[in-house]
Amino acid sequence: MRPTPSVSPSETEIQPPGVPGLSGLLTLAVGVVVLAALYVGQDVFLPVVLAILLAFVLAPFVEVLRRWRLGRVPAVIIAVLVALGIIVSLGAVIGFQLAGLASDLPRYQTTIETKVGSLREGTLGKLPQILKDFGRHFDRAVAEPPPPQAPASSGPNAQTPPEASGPLPVEVHEPDPTPAQMARDVLLPVLEPLATMGIVFVVLIFILMQREDLRDRMIRLFGASDLHRTTVAMDDAARRLSRYFLTQLALNAAFGVVAGIGLWLIGVPSPVLWGVFAALMRFVPYIGSFVAALPPILLAAAVDPGWSMALMTLALFLIGEPLMGHAIEPVVYGQSTGLSPFSVVISAIFWTWLWGPVGLLIATPLTLCLVVLGRHVERLEFLDVLLGDRPALTPAENLYQRMLAGDPDEALESAEVLLRDRSLTSYYDEVALRGLQLAANDATRGVLTQRQLDQVKDVTRALVQDLSGHDDVEPHPQETEDEPVAPPESEKPANKQPAVTKPIPEARGIPEAWKAEGAILCVAGRGPLDEAASEMLSQLLNKHGLGTRVISHSAVSRREIFNLDMTGVQMVCISYLEISGTPAHLRYLLRRLKQKAKAPTLVGLWPAEDAVLKSEPMRATLGANYYVSSLRDAVVQCLKVATDEEKLPEPANSQNAEQAATVNTRLPLPA
């Protein structure tokens, strides 16, 4: 239950958590059913998932064949046959390599026995005796147990119990297997993967044949309310995923080729087998390459009488994996793959538990597909929040959270990171003002205590002071590779990269009167955080050569405005973070300021969706000369007025609203 302003903060803090609603319970039930279906229906879902992932890999090849004037059916058949041929060839090579390795293993037995014997004779072999000696000394330090009592009958006439007769040996001979049983034992382990592969390729053909139809069904299922946005998003996501999976397959294959060639040069037997194994294991995140290095290292130790071959094999993987993972892949993939490291580990554990070793190999690609759906389909947004690498909170929400915690240092650190790719004006407009709006909304609802409100003010003041030395310049946009899970173009701005804005033009010929301190009077609204917004505006105006002075709302009240010194004031800027309804107090404030000094007035209504900005008659009754909804527009407008680049419009007269509305239709409004 939402607390009302009349409820004290102490009462709101002890409210028990709400009981989950029916929709939450239904979501939980659906999740449990889906997990049970995936676990029980492994034989059905696993081939379908493998076919979908293969379709992403083969889709670019099919498109290339279509550009060569081939029809859809021939293009799909050729692509599938090429993929099938590659898989069968790899399987045959692996089979021959395994057969040759199995036949050569007895030759390595002597080397293995020699090395094991040398280890036993060395320090490693003496380790058990050392442990026994240590245990013997430890037993002596402990009190000895009482001596065992002598048996009751120990005389010469004592009869020894008759020895129990041992059990009769029994041997069980199984009948010789029939030809049918032998065929079953040999063929069943082979037929099962062949049947799975056949189902995968059948589903793959239908997916490639009816790709557009499946896309339309997905659009109908998830985004029928906005066909254009969902169509563009789905096509863009499919293209990015295809490019990413194909690139990942190429990089892993290249790593396997390099590993195989390196093992061949070192002299490790069956290098092709270990190269294919290394390429497959690189799909396993973080530890796959090191797991792939273990068998060839052991084999090298068994082949070579010394240790040089094993050490060279170890060095090959220790150098190759970091080079591929930290140098080549970031250049090819870009700065991010879209998955958080924690989600990669959890997904590997989850899919391994669900579908075994095959689930481990496809864990990362499958999780990436889920993140793409979450980023492009509103109903599945929770997948992006749980598995994606984007921050869970927007920059404005993160700043507000730091304000509530009273942590100016972390707020400044976050601001410095964001200022690398945006100007100070853009940061204040896109992040700081939105964070203050969140605080102002909570203060209006009465959910902020006075201590929390003071912390928000202190952190904001400290942040503005710390950023006083930062120049307000628009950095050059940096070109980066698109990540495979990039959000759609029409996503809300809070979760997007900073919009490219035009820099504030450098003003020339500013009169000296506008450079003097207090030339522009920045007046705070009557909200508790409006003064913080006025300080941001004042700082930006100072950076562009205009003198300012910030005053609180109480200084322009009916009682105090007569004591306000307006000497040298060239313009008045009023800041509001929150204003709703009919703002009569703003109209009276503007009237008092007009009576005190004949200076143009600018009203900054930072919530751009406020009704005052959208209602022309309401603006006409207020009497200000300019209305803006961003700090950038406020700075640009002040520079125009200071340099006489724009003729000052007549303010509205509240006593003649109809005439004022006609005049104010020519007022500049923000885009």
C-alpha cells in the first residue's frame, strides 16, 4: 500500500512487504512448467534448439547463394549438404584418430611406467612414508589407550574353537550373446546420435525454408501492437546473431587449427583430434580451452621420456588462449558480447544440468538468443535484466540511488565515466536532472525523510562543485562495432547511448554587462530541489561567458522581494523540477519580478512532458518571455538574448489572456 504524505516516515519503514499478486504466481507457475518441459522433453527440444542455432550460422550462406540467382530450395539444400558434409568429415576424422590412438596406447605403457617409477623414487614417492611418520609421532604425543585384557581361557586345556569352513565358490556363467544382442549392443549407441542428427537437419531445412513465415509468427506472438518496430527489431537481431555465431565459429575453428598445427610441430600424436577437441571446447566459457589442453599434455608426457614435450604443449595453450580471448576476440566482437560474466557461468551450469554435455556446448549461444529476445520483446525484458551486461539501473536511477546513500564520491566517479562520451550539458540534461526529478517526485509523494532529502541536496551540491573544472564541450563520437544484442533504435532514451546533440555555439561579442556577476539571476522554484537545478544552470552559463547569481525561492517571496538587489540584472531564469495543475504561484512570481526589474524572463520546466509546455493558453497567462525544457535550450536562449541575435518578444499580460496568447504563439519552443 502506497503511503500518503500524512503518514510519518517511521510508519512507512515498518510496513510489511506486499503479498505477490496473481500475475506473479502465474508467472512463477509458467516458469516451473517450462523448466519441467525442457527437462522431460530433452529428446524433442534439444534437436530443435540445435537446428535454430545452425540456422543462424547457415543463414548468411543461404543469402549469398540467393544473390547468385539460385532459388530458395536449391540454396537451402546446398547449404545443408555443405554443413552435413563438414560434420560427417569431422566425425570420420575423429573416429580414425581415436582408432589410431587406441592402437598406439600400449606402446606408451613403458614410458608411463618409467615416469611413475621415477616419481615414486623421488620426493613424491616418499610423501606417504613422511605422512606415516608424522602420524606415528602424533600418536605418541596423545595418551596411550589402556592395554587390552587377556582372554579368560588361556590355559593349556583351553579348547580352540573349530575353524569355520569357508564358503563354497560359486561361478556364474552368462550365456553367449546371440547375434541379435550383439547387433543391438553395437548399433544402439550409434543409431541414437544419428537419429538426433537426422532430426536436427530435417528441422533445419524447414526453418531455412520458412524463415520469413516463422518471423511473422513471432511478430504476431510478441509484437503485433507495433508491427514496424518489431519487424525491424527481429530482422536486425537475426542479422546480428547470424554474424556473431558465424564469427564465433570461425574464431574457434581458427584456434583449433592453430592448436592442431602447434601440436603436430611439437610431435604430439593425433594432432587433428586435439585440434577439433580444442575448437569444440572453446564454446565452453572461461575453462574450455584449459580443459582441452589437459589430454594432449598427458599424452605428451606419456610419449616423451622427458618433460620437454609436455611443457611445450602447456606453453602452447597458455599463450594461445589469452591471445585469442584478450587480443583477437575483443577486436572482432567489439567491446561487449551483451552477456554478463556471471550469467555466462550460471547459464553454463544450468544448461549442463538440463541437457548434459551438449547443453554445456550450446549454453553461451542459447543464452545470447534469450538476451536478444529480452532486449527486443517487451514481455521478455526480464531476460535482458537477468542475463544482459547492461546496468540494471539507468544512469539517472543510479545517480538517485547514490544520492539516497549520501555517496558523492561514487556519484562523481559515475559522472566522469559518462562524461567521456558526452558534454557537461548533456550529462546534466540526460542524467542529473532526471535523477533530481525522481527525487522530487518521491518528495512530493512524501516517501523521502528529511535526512534523505538533505543527503540528496548535499550530494548534488558536491557533484556540481566537483564538475566545475570540466569543460562543456561535445566530444567526438567514437565508432565502435555493433554488439550482437544491440537494442532497437526505438528503445526509450534512458537505456540508449547518449544522443548526438549539436554543441552549444560559441558566443562572440557578449557585452560586458552580461559578463558581470549577477547579470543573470537564477531563481529556484518552490520545490525542495529546484535550487540544485538552478546551480547547474548557473554553472553552465558561467562556462559560456555569462555572469550569474543563484537565489532561493524564499528570496523572491512577497515579504522578501523588496529587499532583493536587482542592480545589473539583465535576465531572470526560473527553474522548476516539478510543476502541475494551474501554476498560479508562477504567474504571481513573474509579476513580482517584472515589477522589481524590467528584465526578460525565462522559465525552465525541466519535465518536458509538463502540461504548461504543451498548453499555449496556459503559457499565455503566465507572462514569461521564454519557456524551455532543457538546460541546453536555456543556455542557447540566454546567449541569443545577450548577443541581440533574437528580438525580445513582448511578455504576456495576465489581464488580457486572449491577446497574450496571440503574442506568445511566436515564442520559441523547444523541439
